[in-house]
Amino acid sequence: MKRRGNKIAKKAGNGGGDLSNGSYLRLLGDRVRTMRSRRAMSRKVLAKHSAVSERYLAELEAGKGNCSIVLLRRIAKAMGIPVTELIDERPERDVEHLLFHQLLERLSFHARSARRRQTLGVRRQSENNAFPYLLTSDA
């Protein structure tokens, strides 16, 4: 019965070009290992910052661990990356592309913040002009 369930899972996983469960877990493990090594983090350091055991990280990186999304989120947060970078099924992007994408996200955040400050500043100026007696202490 177990064998039959695995065959069904493999067939379902391969439909439409998707990865099988085993292939996906190996991809996930490779991606965790690659991201960790790019940050020059040891498994011990990642385990400490993500509150996941070293043994579990080793199993995950070997493609043997089936991790919950909560644990993946903690691992990603400890490495300073979005969890989507780990779970994406597309081929891994090169370092330059990843850094450029992160830069764009930061710039868009700063642009939104600047627009908010500008909008609030314009509102404050218009409020100041509408009620000048509230701002002056000469009265």
C-alpha cells in the first residue's frame, strides 16, 4: 500500500512538468545550502538564529527532511531572505540577479516612504495655511 501511494504521489507530482516530491525536497535542500554558504553561515550559526536543530538542517539540506512552512520561514528570516527564494521551483537565479532584485525592493520601499512623507508634508502645509492662528505664538 505504501508503494502504491508513492507511485500516485509521483504521478501527481510529475503532471504538467512539475517536480516529484523527492526532487523538490532535493532542490529545496540545495537551495538552503547554497543560500547559507553565500552568506558564509555555518550550519551551527543558522541553527542558532533560526531555532532549528543542526541535525534537522543537515537532513533538510540532504533532501531528506520535509519541512513545515513555519520552519522554512524561520530559516529564511535567519538568512535575511524572503521565504519565496527557498520554495520557488524555478531554476535558481545568479547572485547578481538576486542582489539586484533585493535592491529594487529596498528602493521601492524607500520611494513609497518618501512619497508618504511628501504627501504628509503637503497636507501639513495646507493645514498650516488653513489655520495660521494655530501655528503662531504671537497672538
